[in-house]
Amino acid sequence: MKLIIDYFRDLAVSTVRGWQRFWFTPTDPATLGLIRIFAGAMLFYTHLVWALDLEAFFGSKPWLDHAAVTGFYDNQQHYAWSYLWWLSDKPTLLWTAHLAALGVFAMLTLGLFTRVVSILAWLITVAYANRVQGALFGLDQLNALLAMYLMIGPAGAAYSVDRLIARWRQGRPLGLPRPSTGANVALRLIQVHMCVIYLFAGLSKLQGPAWWDGTAMWGAVANLEYQSLDLTWLAAHPILVNLMTHVTVAWEISYSALVWPRRTRPLVLAVAVPLHVGIALGLGMITFGTIMLVGNLAFVPSWLVRRVVDRWLPGADVDARETAASDAATVAIQSAANTQHGRKKHRKASRASNVA
């Protein structure tokens, strides 16, 4: 009986410790800062295109009027908030609000007043998504997902104008940013959400017979609605089509299990690149393929991000050298102090021995 009790006690303790370590271990915000740059740029671009015909979507006589959108949400039993409804019959205010939204997304990309604009960016993203329900796409959902988690973590702690301003005020390099629990929580939430997306994407594919017989990939590349590259030559290579189809399903279903171990993670992320680049170039969904790769960046460790990015950012490299030099100086001082202290102890011992 005691063995059973000890087992469950150890199980509970290790589970709690693992949970704490997974969510609340402080981490370098470098990866989160890089995601902020790419996600902010995508938010800016995807909302910029609304300006091509802003009033046709959000004006007084839109393609989707209030009754149509409200009817959709009533059927889905959802509540959807959007400030754009208040501006539909006020073109000047509508354009002003839209330009202000673009300004917020630009500031998020640059990392200027990041803590404030990250919250505004999420609210704006949700407001646009709720207003034009008929134009929603997976890209918009990923935009909202990343905007929400950037709002949670210190997205401006690395690779940002905020950091340059702080360094200018200090008048010297700041060193690398401190590891942050908030950065780890934000990255973990993105990671878990990406696992859920891929798992459900793979499981939903199993409901279609074309994914079982290996012909689904042909149906995608042969669809003229999405075709941006002529890949119909795959018709002469059915085995390749079958392989691409089954690998896609197997990868999506196994993603949530294989992306966590360190040994299999590089392989999983390596497959994500050709898969989403293929979606971007072959099916014409460049923005969707790109934003999925941005989400996968959450699994890239911060040390690798710094090794790649910092060599292109002189300021960041200076910070890293300054931190390393400072740490080395601290170690040298401590070593000298220990040596001096040791010498004093040796002299005292010698005197005591002589007296004796």
C-alpha cells in the first residue's frame, strides 16, 4: 500500500513540477520579438488591401449588410463586436479609423509602444474579422491568434524600437533582455494552438475518401480556382501524388506529438517549410502559407534566433558582446576577490602557525 501511495505522490509532484517548468520557465523574448515583426507586417498588409475598396466592404451600402452578418451570427449563436458598424455611414470617420488601424499595425511591426499597440492591434483585428464574416479565411484566424498572444507576452522586449529608445535613454548598450515568464507563456500558447490546428486539420481530412485513396493532392493542384503554378504534370506520376497526399495527413496528425521532443522537432519543422511554401506558390495562398510558417516559428529556440538574426542587426550584436564582456568582467572580479580572500586566509593561518 505504501508503494502505491508513494507512486501517486511522486506522480503528482512530478506533474506539478513539469507543468510549472513548461509554462513558467523564463525565456529569452527573441523568438517572440521575431514573430511580432512578421505577424505585424502581415496584419498591416492584409488590412491595407481593404483600402482598395474600403466603402464597398464597410460603407453604407456594403456587399455584406448588417442584416446578413447579424443573421449569420444569430444562426451560429455568437456575439460579434465591431466598431466598424458605427462608422458605416460616415466615410470620413471610416477612412480615418482605417488609417489609424494601419498605423497601429505598423507600430506593432516596428515595436513602438508595443505594450499598448499590441492590445489595440488585437481589438482591431477582431473588429474587422467580425464585420466581414463572408470574407474570412484561415489567414484572418491566424492573424487574430498571433495578435492575441503577442498582446499577452512582452513582444517588444527584443528587436524593437522600444528597445532602441531605452538604450538611447541609458546612453549605453543594455545587454540582452532578461528572460521573461510572459514570453514563455505567450510562446507556449502559440505552440499549443498550432498543435490543435494541425491535429484537427489532419483528423478532418480523414473524413474525405480522397485522402484515403491518395488522390486529394491532385484535386488541389488541378483546381483552376487556386492554381497559380501549373502542376498538372503530376497526373503522369500518380505514385508521387499518393505519397504527397499521405505524407500531408500523417504529418498533420503526428505534428502535435513529434514537435515537442528535441530530436524530432527539427524534422517536423523541416517538413512544414516545403508544405506551406507549396501551398503559397502552388495554390496561390501566399499569405496563408506565410502566416502558418510564422506560427511555426514559436518552436524555434531563442538561441538559434539570436545566432541568425543578431548578425544582421549591429545593435543587437553590440548588446550581446556588451553582455558577454560584462559577465566576463564580473567573473574576473569575483575570481580576483576569491584569490585575494584566499591569500588573506593563508597569511592568517601562517601567522597562527608561527604563534603556536
